[in-house]
Amino acid sequence: MSEYILARKNGRNIPREDKIFGISNRVKKMIAEKGADKVINATIGSLLDDEGKLVVLSSVVKVFKELSPVDYADYAPIGGVPAFREAVKEAAFGKRRPDGFVEAVATPGGTGSLRNVISNYSEPGDEVITSDWHWAPYNTIAGEMGRSIRTFELFNEERRFNIESLKSNVTDLLKAQNSLVIILNTPAHNPTGYSLTDEDWDSVISMLTEAASCGKAIALLIDAAYIDFAGDEDEYRKFLTKLSDLPANVISIVAYSLSKTYTLYGTRCGAMICVAKTKEIADEFKRVCEYSSRGSWSNSAKMAQVILAKIYSDPELLEEVNRERAYYRDMLIARGRAFEEEAEKAGLEIVPFDAGFFVSIPCDDPDAVSAELEKEGVFIVPLAKGLRVSVASISEEKCRKLPAIIKKYM
């Protein structure tokens, strides 16, 4: 919008329509006109079964049905229900809890964690670093608070994690700013499905340790929304212990969401969990993030917090939830592998993929290709650098059909 009537632009670029919701409206229109069997909707960021129905863990539903009115109708404390704050640390770290001082603050999903980190660990006008392939709302969240996103190249020419590009941008911004926020979405990165390897993490820790010698404040935000759909829960948490080695002026913050892991999308519940070198820094984290919560959404919804606390208070129930999730995780991984295999057969280049809800395809003109695919009843999401396919929302059969169809229009 170039002109406003009463609202103020305030330096923001506000589109007339959200891109994904716009696609969703076109999907619904085509289904109404031609029937659901004529449409492949690979845009949805939720896990669906092979019939296109939302996957909701029955073990979690059982807990929900046993809640008392006070469990969901009463206010939660600003920072979260005490039992939730302890349970979510266990949920996020598992057996790989780093050494250090750990505090957790409840947030409305992982998005709330991102908002509070940017608000408290950067200054107005600052640039926040993340990868060139990234979840588009990072830009919105930063822009709402007068910050902007600077990107590093996620992959080098060998299709490996580009630590040199990250290092160059970190060095540059630490010369220009008093503080720096870095967002790494891993494992099962949205939108590429890439997971940083142990070697990648060693490089990141080494680079941050060197960069921190300037004495400025650095916040490393790990957006781990998909961690429990990447693969073995313990194996994909190994990197977390490496956070213990960071210097005192680097605070690590894990953005953990109950949306995917516990299929509680609509409850909007998550947590931001810090790993700090000193108690003073951890206490400061808790204080400033609760303050920001109070000044934005106040307190987060109580229901999902109680559900998580109940799950972690009952070992048999926790095992049941983990077992049920593992079934759907295996289904998701099979879909991703199927898409990867068929892409190779079709000669369709995809971004390095490990696991998760999405696969991405490099493309010079993603909007044009996406528009042509929509005419054929295939809906995917055009990004700045390519196309995003949600393998979470389509069957393995469709994952095998789709690469050849996309290749035809590239």
C-alpha cells in the first residue's frame, strides 16, 4: 500500500493480502469448482494424514478431555505455569540439557519467542541475521519493531552449510551495532528441511566464540519448532550440549513450540528457553522477557501449558505420546524421502534436505512457475529464492507424483 487513510505505515511494507492465505483461498475455489481429487495442495504448514485431515495425537486429546475448567479458563502467570516452565525445559532439551543457567518463559507459540528475543536483544534500527532461505514472517516480526533482516547464504558452492557467509555477516554487523541477534532454524529447517550437522555446530560455536571477543552482546536464537519431527529425538538434540561452550556475552535461546510436537497448533503455546553462563544473565532474561510479554499479549493461554505439565508428570502417558508421535514422524520422513527420490529421477534440483515439513526448489521466477502450476491444480508456495513444497500436507503417493509435474514447468 502506497497510501494510508488513518493507519500509519511506520516504515513497514504491508501487503494487501498475505501470500499463503491468498493461495489458500484459490485452493478452496478450485476444489469447489473441480473437486478435491483434481487438486494437490502442498501449501499447508500442518501435518495432515493421507486423507488430508489434520493429525491430532489421540494421547494428547485424552489429556485435554480430562482437564477441569480451572485448567483452561483461569489466567496463567505472565511467565507461564510453574510446572509448565519445568516440563518445557525437559521437552526441549531431553537428555541433552546444556550446562549453564536455564530459564523458561511461556510464549504464544514459537512466534512469541522470536518477538521477545528481537525486542530485548537488539535495538531499533538493528539488522537481525538469518539465512537467505527462511520463514518469511521473520521479516514481519522484525519490521513490526523497527528492525530488519539481513541474510547470509545458507549453502556454499559445495551445497554445505556456509559458515564463511555467516561469519562475514556477523563480523560486519558487530562493527556497526552494539548487539546482535542471530536466528538459526534447525533441525528440519523451514523451508528447506536442512539440519545443521555436528560439524556445522562446531563451526558455529567456534565462530561465535571468536566474534564474542569484541565484548558486545550476542543472542543466538535457535528456532527448533520442528525438532521432534526430524528423526530420533535424542540424536537430533546432541548439538544442544555444545551451547555450554559459548562465552558469557553470548546467550543461547531455544524457541520451542507445542504446535507441531503435540499437535496443539490452535492453542498457540510455546516457550523461550535461555542457556546463560551466569545466574545474573538468566535472571535478566526472565525479567525482560516477562516484561515484554506483559506489554504485548500479557499472558499466554493456560490450557496447553497444563497439558504439557500433565504429560511430563506421568511417565506412562509421556511414553504413549512419544510412541504415537513417532508413528506420524515415520510417515512424514517417508514422504520426504519419496519426494527426494522422485526429484532425482525427474532431474529436479532441490535444496539440501534432511527432514521436516518442507522441501524447497531453487527457481529464478517462483511466482510465474507457481501460477502455471496452479492452472493444473497444483498449489505450492513461491518464496524469494524458489518454491516450497509441504510434504507434511500431502500423501506419499502425491509426493512421488509432484516432482515430475513441477519439473515440467521449470
